[in-house]
Amino acid sequence: MALGVVFGLVLQATTEASYIESSVSIISGEEYEREVLDPASQRARWIAPFDMVATIFMTLLKMLIVPLILTSIVVGVASLGSGKDFGRLGAKTLSYYMTTSLLAIMTGLVVVNILQPGVGANLGLEIPANFEPASGSTFADILTRMVPANVFEALTQNGQMLQIIVFALIFGFFVARTGEPHGRRVLDFFESAFQVMMKVADWVLSMIPYGVFALMVKVVGETGLDPFKDLLFFMMVVAGTLSLHALVTLPLLLKFVGRISPSGWAKAMSPALMTAFSSSSSSMTLPVSMEAAERRGGASNKTVSFVLPLGATINMDGTALYECVGVLFLAQYYAEASPAFDLTIGMQFFIVITALLASVGAAGIPSVGLVLKAMILKALGLPDDGVLLLLAIDRPLDMMRTAVNVWSDSCGAAIIGKTEGDKILARPVETDPATSTL
């Protein structure tokens, strides 16, 4: 990112210097065409290759959206098992995860509406000439559009992601309830397809540095450093909102619902939280989380082996919160920049529902929020160029929201384990001989 900023500043300064030299030449009697003298046209020619690279990366990103979301949600829901197998433990777990995700999203919604980081922002993003935001922004319109009339038609349109998510939830639910051998065959197919899409996603996301570099050159070359003032404010809003959910909402649930010491549980889960923060991957952190919750926290193997793997699949509090805040930030910017877009209450409700449902199947890999954010923007009919711009500051935020994801999962294991009779924090963490492995 820093290299892209420097390159953009050099490009901007070079074209300005060229304009000054040309002006001096005119005074001395030499003649030049106006196009050559115009620094904006010179910058446009220099920026064009970088714009092309950024566009190609965004196109690859869009390519991931439908197959990755479809396969991940089907696998995630189907892995819950049938109603008979799901039982009391599963019902508690699913209720907890849906509740905390919704609380995280609503926290983000309230904070971003109070602080309004996107209002008056100067992000240097262009509004396309053919800009047509999504229509039908009332609650009734959104609920009506959630059910696809033709799922195959919906699968060909990134703008119909809410319909695809609803279909994936229904399909995965009934895959788990279809007898052998058919249900198992279908689940095996989607599990294999999901693993393949994860490999494709890893490949696409490995090109993030090049995409960010190209976009930074484009934005800084055109507008200078002004966008970073607003991005810094946005970054502070996201960090503060994640902290609010992690340090207030979840500890309150531990204290008053689970009757568990928040500080004691945080101490027990500290190895997992540090691993999540450093790796930015819920999936990579899962073995550490399970060991910490069982050996340091006192949760039973039955609870840990069910709640935490399920949480790594369907519970993404930090990611869902970030999607809500990020999309609303860009939506506020576009609402200010274009009279064609109106950020209504219905639109915000749509963002909340989509972020909640999409978090069910969010893959536990670094920067997967990039895919989800692009998906929601496309569903709103908004340009998705802002996704790459936010990616320039994404790494520290990705580390924070992954830690929040894992912290929420572990709180769920503690609360649910307590209701199942587990002896949570029965012994001080310091005296546990098993801590030596962590």
C-alpha cells in the first residue's frame, strides 16, 4: 500500500511539474497542443494501466462471490445435521450465534449512523455514468425479494445474492434431512466444491497486494492524500465498534447469562485470541481454541467439539459487524455524491439481513470480508470500487475482527457449556498442568 501511495504522489508531482515546464515554454514562444499541457490528461494516460489491473482484480473477486457463498452456506447448514441429531445442544448453539451476530451488526448500524463517517468524505471514487441503484427499498419489497422465483436466474446475477443465500440455507437444511445415500452424496459434492473454491479464493486473495497497489496509484495520483483522512476516521470507527462488541456486549453475556467471569475466561482463551489476531484466520485458530477452552477453561469435550467447529463455520460476529459498517460507510459516501441513491431505512435493513445471513457461510480465511462486502454492494446496486480502497487499511482491521470472531465463539462455548453442566473455570488457569502445551 505504501509503495502505491508513494508512486501515486510521484506521478501527480511529475505531471504537475511537466505542466509548469510547458507553461514556461509557451512564454518563451514555443507552441504545444493543449492535450499535452493538461496535467489531468497526462495523469489519465499514466493511470490507465493501473486502473486496468485494479479492474481485473475486482472482476476476479466478483467471480468468487456466487460459488463461494453458495457452497459455504450449503456445507455450513448441512453440517448441523438433522433435527434428531441436532438436539438441545445444537439449538442452544445456533440461537447464541444468531443472537450475537445480530447484536454485533446492530451495534455497527447504530454507531455508523451516529458518527456518519461517509458523509462528506472525499474518497476519490467516481460515480459511473450509468449508475442505477437497486430499487424497492421498503421492508415489504426486501422480504418479497428474498425468495427466488427462479434460482438458476438468481445464480447468474451477483445483485440477487439475498435470494441465493436464502436458497442455500433452505437447500442445506434439507440436504441434512435427506436419507442415505442421496443426502450424503449431495453434501460430499458441495464439500468438494467448497474446498476447490477455497483454493481459488486463496489464489485470488494472494493477488491483493497488486490490486491494492494499482488502486492506490490511481486514487493518490488523481486526488492526493485527502482520502486517507476519511479512511483513518473510518478505521477508528470500525476499531471502536469492534472493541465495544468484544469488551462490552460479549462480557455482559458471559457475566449475566453464563454467570462466568469475563476476565477469567479471557485469560483462559488468551492463546487462542493471540493466534487469531496474528493469523487473521478463524479456521487456523480452531485447534488452539478447542484446546484452550477444554484444558484451560474447563469446558467439556462434548461442548467444545460441537460448539467451536460450528462457530468457525457459521459465527462471524466481527466480520458481520465490519461488513455492516463498511458498506454503510460507502453507501453514505455515494448518497452524498449522487442524488440517484438514497440510503433509506429499508436499505439499511437490507444490509443488516444480508450481512447476518452471509456470515453464516463466511469462510474462515484472511480477507474473506472483501468478498462479502463486494457482494452486498452489488446487491444494493452500488459501485464496488470502494472495496479495494478499504482493503488498503484492511490488515489491522482483519486481525481485530478475527480475534472478535474467535472470542465470540469461545464465549458461546463457555455459556452453553455452563448450561450443560460443564465446570467452567473450576480451577485457576495458572495451576492447570496442561497449560504447558500452550
